[in-house]
Amino acid sequence: MEQAEAADLGPGLSERVAAALREDIISGRIPGGSKLNERELSARLQVSRIPLREALPLLEAEGFIHSEARRGSVVHTFTLRDAVEVFDLRLQLEPFAAASAARRVAAGADPANLLAALEYARTGESGHQASGRNSDLHEEIVHLASHDLLRRLSNLLNGRVRWLFRLTPERDTPGMWEEHAELVHAIADGQPALAEALAGAHVERGRHASLPHLAGRLPSEAPARKGRRPRSQD
């Protein structure tokens, strides 16, 4: 067993396992409230339990799972409160990211990748793939902003944003793409004040359009937890 476990301890394996589980949770393949069965997940992902156990704290830090006494790791149930908090943080981070990206373009940075991400968001398929493309576009703005602390904070939030996008497919409309186009072109033209204003308006429009739909789909609060399980050290 030790030899089998050692064989799959490649660099970044736990991060890849975390990414696979994150996608399963965001897509709904692993629904909220589910207990993560290590044996089943190890078999499906074809890894030993060591990288799986190393991946769980990464997902817990991002708020995708939590530990409960006598149940182990449980998938977080996305709530209306979560959605409100995601919009609250997006309203703080995205206007700053857009303004920072526009200032960098004005100073000579190349917006070609951002423009390509916008075109990809326009031409791709709808549904879950669209939620990923929209998230990719916002992540490209953060990348262009070239602000290390902003990137760290955004990385913690990105999964929740993608989760939110998947839960609101009705927002994937030509109007939403037009909002993105206005924002991207303001950044590409090196106009930080305009980019900041458009980013804030985009988030607020999303909040106004999304929360009434989510109120009928999501619980207000997550179920009460049964207690935190001390994580095994073996």
C-alpha cells in the first residue's frame, strides 16, 4: 500500500485532485450536503488517499467543504447568504481590478488576451460552459491588473463566483455579453475611471437580476453543523 501511495505523489497532485473535486461540486455532480467518501473518490480519481486528504484542506479553505463530527468532510450547501456575500466582495474587488488593468494598458500592457477572452465568451456554448467562460473573462482582468494581493484574494473567491454563475444560467444573455464588451473595451482603451464604473455597474446589475431567482432556489442559511471533526494526522 505504501508503494502504491508513493507512486501517485507527483508534484501538484493534491492541487489537481482539489481542482477535480471543485469542478464536481460547482457542476452539481457532488451536491451540497453530501459526505465525501474517501474510498469512492480515490477509486474514481485513481489516486491514493494521501493526495485526496491533502486536497481536502484546500477545498475547506475555499469554503467548498467543512468537517463534521462523525460524518467527516461534507460539501457546503450554497445559500442565499453565500450569494449575497459573493456579490458584496465582487463589488469591492472587480472595480479595482478593472481600473488597475486599464491603468496598465494605458502604461503599455497588451490587452490581446483579454480581448480574446471576450470573443470566446461571445462565441461559446451556453449553460455550464458559459459560466466557466464568464469566470475566465473576469480572471483575465485580474491577470492583466498584475496585482499580487488582488490575485490571491480573487483566487479564493473564483470558485464561489463560478458556483454562483452556474446557479444563474438566465444571466447568460446577449445583454450580459454587451456589459462585458463595454467593460473590456474600456480597459483595452486604457480608461481606468470608466472601467471602474462599468465594473461596479455590472456587478450591481448581476445582483439585481440574480437574487430574486436565487431566493426561490437556495436555502437562506446552511443547515446547522454537527461539530467540527479533528483532522487526522496520519
